[in-house]
Amino acid sequence: MFRIAIAVLFVLHGLIHFFGFVKAYRLADIPQLVQPISQPVGLLWLAAGLLCWVAAGALFFAPRWWWVVGAGAVVVSQAVIFSSWGDASMGTVANVVLLGAAAYGFASRGPLSLRSEFEHNLKRARPAVSSAAGKLIVESDLASVPDPVRRYIRRSGAVGQPPVTDFRATLTGRMRSAPDSAWMTFTADQLDLVDTPQRFFMMNARMKGLPVDVLHAFDDDGATMRVRLLSMRSIVDAKGAELTQAETVTLFNDLCCLAPGALLSPNISWEPIDDHRATAHFTLGANTITAQLRFDDLGDLIDFVADGRGAISADGHTVTPERWSTPLCDYAQVGPARVATRADVKWHPDAGAWTYGEFQLTSLAYNVANRAQVGEPETNGFPRDHIVAPHRGIRAWIANHRLVSFFILAYAISWTLWGIAALGAGQVVFILGGLGPLASALIVTRLSGRSVRAWIHSLLVWRVPLGYYAIALLLPAAIYAVVNLVLVALGQALDFSLLAVAAPGYLGTFFMVATVGGGLEEPGWRGFALTGLQKRKTPLVATLLVGLAWGIWHIPLYGPLGFVVPLILAFFYTWLYNRTGSILICLLLHASFTPAQNFLTIAVDPASARPAARPVGNAADLVVLGVYVAAALALTLATRGRLGYKGTPADG
């Protein structure tokens, strides 16, 4: 949430800076800015706004270095605020917040951070070249393990699969430091190597609302554990033989729970106990740890108990050995393996056992250490052998009704903010209302468990043939050329001098729509809704549904008939999106249509020398509507209803 909140603040802060550029170049009247702004300074206002937007994007696409751009944005922003202090002094408050965020960004993602060290460890981690490379696990390989372990390995699906050399997992859950302590929520990312045993585990937790970074590193040099509050204040810094012993237990637990096929490792010796239990001895160098594995009647591992894992003492530097167990449940198929997706983690002191952690597996991949390792836990470059754990409650409903949730939220956000703006809250609140579809798509993507980063990345496709840029910029002008010709045929006259008069307004409107206006609707309507609907419906039906929803969304702005024009224009957007896959192209089309509607009708009534097109209700509006309909119908017929869709259309 911190990242999203700071990104939103950067976007809004950037929007406000664009007003300084607009005032400097007289693209619109900005009454809130009283002091004059020269055009060179106006360019600095524009630069500050763009840097704010780049910083917002870098939070998701370059998280390791976003703080550099963010700090630069704050510096330029504060410079222009000083130049218009009387009008813009309150912007300093936002800059102080953003500068603090950039400082935290340096601490949490910069070169001295635990996250940076974790990513460095991932880059250098390489599995050993195994003599079993290219081979598969076969039934005869199971002969050396006890019966319950053999059933567990079979049940996991490891037989017939390549041996596991390494695995990467992401988890969520909560932890606490004592039976009476408050729970801390966390997300975690880890990489384990099997044949050259190593384990790197990065956790981001929340303690009383404050971020806590935790890094476990275990390799040939032994184990270390470091914990930092706010990514800066060290509260745990442990290492030594006792911690290495404890991490050996943890590594073996990872093998048992997440990579059952790795239990055939020559580093493990077994002692059968009965049909439901077996004792394992796991040796790494000078350390040998012992654990008891317990299985149910079906053959699933249901508990892991070991005495050699130690708890961090109150001083944050030493380790106290204690019995440790991990009851397991909720087995699910994860790519080639069937593993538990939920586990409790318990200490067993003399005073009685208590649960200190609850873990839920959110993704898992095998044999990835020789692929791209560094990335956010949401994407990680994993192959498709992963799992996204099920949601519960409202998140489960949203995950199962993503499109319905999107439309409900888009209407709720936009209509609420527009209502507040109508009561006198001002232009900024009105502009924020237009961001409802974008905000709704982000919220639904996040709450349904999808990758926000991957979705945003899909919106930034720009490498398309130049001809499509020309279409996005010129199609509305071509349509209005036809509108003007029809009006001439109906007795009107063309007044080309209107083009020169309208040029500044056209360009100003284009810029405003592309940066702070209707163009920002496109990630929601096309990037989310249309994409989702075309997986279930034909392009024609999907376009009608999106167009209708898009049109209804406009009713508070344009009245009961406000849905008609968006419903028709949706056909052009669908075709352009399907041909290019680019939301940026759709944004340009949107930014071109709005000023075309406002300024490109140059047919005038000869009797009054006034433009023929006036507000809704006269004959010229019917001509515009008729040309729209004819063009949309021609496009639909020319594409045989596919509207540029390249896949196999759905049946519905």
C-alpha cells in the first residue's frame, strides 16, 4: 500500500505541475495561479510534472532506483514552487512527504539495503552441475527411503520428473515474537539450492504499522540473519555456529515441504519408525541435524519436528536451541508437484507449545536458479509451475467477479468524486473523478491476486507501426472532414479561418486530455474491461458491452443521452487496440477525438456566419451522430465483426 500511495501522490503532484505549464503557454485559464509564469519557467513546471510521473512509474518498473528519479522530481518541483511561492507554497508539504519517501526508498531498495543484497545473492546463486542432469526420477530411486517417505514422494508427483536442483517460492502470512505479542503481517521471497546447499530468504513485514526487513542468508560461509526497522535501524544481527545449525534445520524443512523429490539426496540418511513416521538425518559439512517426519493415512506430510533449530534471543545476536515444528495442510498441485500450501510454525518450550508463524504459499517454481532471478515476488520470471493461493471473503468474490467488480468500483469512484465536485469541491476533485476506471482496474487487479506490475507493463506498449500513430492522431479529423462535407451538402458553408482560431484550443485540449483528462480512462475501459470481455465474448459483443458501460459512466456529465456517442466510438477504440495491443495508442485516439468534437466543425450557417454545430439538439449534431454510426458500421463490416481481433473469438 505504501508504494501505491506514494505513486498516487506523485501522479497527483505531477498533475498540479502541469497547470503551471498550461498557464505559462496560455492554453487555459488557471485562476488558482495568480502570479505570472514565464514560458521558460513553464517548461520547468512541465519537467517537474513529468519527473513526478516517471517516479510513479519507476516505483513499479525500476524499484531499485526509483528514489533517484523521485529525489530529482522533488528538487525540480521545489525550485518552481519557490518561483511562484505565493500561489504554490503548499506544494512544499507534498515535497517533504515525497522526499521522505525517496529517503526510505534509498534505505529499502538502494545499494546498501538488505533487498539489494538479496538480489545480489540471487544473481550469483548457481546450482552445481549434477551427474543426474537430463535424467528423471524413477521408481527404483525410491528403494532407499522408508515406506511413508516413499508414498509421500510418489504422491507429490516427483516420479517421472527431473531432480530438483533448486526452487524459488513466495509466501505471505503473519508472525509474532511471543505468545502475547501482536501479529506482524509479511510477504517473503526465497531461493533454495539443493546440491550445493544454499538458502536466501527475504521477508518484508509490518510491526505496529512500520516496515521491517528481514534477510536470512545461508551459504558456504555459514548463516547470517539481519533485521532492520524502517530499513535503517538494525534490531537483529546474528551469525555463528548456532545460527548455521538452525538454518540447516530450516533448509531441510524447505526440502521436505516444498521439494519432496529432493528427499532422495545423498546428504540424507533415514530410519523408519512405523507406517506414519520416519526419522531423517541431514548432513551439511560439519553439521548434522535430525528431524522426525509424520504422515497421514493418505501419505501426505502433516508435521515436521526437530530439536536443533534455535530461536533468536532478546539481545538480537545469539541463538537459543529449542524444539521446533511445522504442521502442514491444504495440499494442492503446483506445476509438477503436489505440496502443502499452508503451514503453522511452532516453538515447544517447557511452558507449552505456541504458534509464532502462519505461512501461506503463493508461488513456487523448480530449477530456476540458472534463469532470470531478480524481480518482484509477484512475477519473478517464474515459469508456469506456480500457484496462487486461494483468497477468502471479499477478495475471493472480487477474484471470481473481476469485471463486475471493475464496473461497480469505476462508477462508485467517479460518480462520488463528481458529486463532491458539483457541491463546490473544485476542479481537482472533478479531474480525480475521471481517474475512476484507472483506479478501479488497479484495485481489482491487486485484490484479485494478479500482478499490478505486469498489468501496468502491458499498458506501456509503444513499439507499433507508425501508421497506427497516424490513425490515432488523424482519424477523428478525417471523420469531421466528412461531417463538414455532409453539412455543406445540406446548405452550409465552410469557413477555414475557424481552423486558425481553433488551433490553440485544439492543441491545449489534446494535451490536457492526454495528460490529466479522458485519455487516462483507457487503461480501465480497454486495458482491463475490453481485454477481459474478449476472452469470453466475441469482439463485437465485448465492444457493445464496454461501450454501453463507458457511455453510462458519462451520464452524470452529459445527461441521459450521454451514453450514445461513447457506445459508437467504442468500435474505433476496439479496432485500434486489437490491431496494436497498445493502450498508449488508444490514449492518443481519445486525446484526438475530444478536441475534434470541440473545434473541427468549420461548416457555418451562411445566414448567421456561426458554426453549424451547436450543443445537443440541432441538425448538425444528428449529422455528427450519423457519420459516427456509418463509420462504425463500415468498420464492423470491413472486419467481418472481428474488429481487428487476432485470436480465436469466443462463442458468446
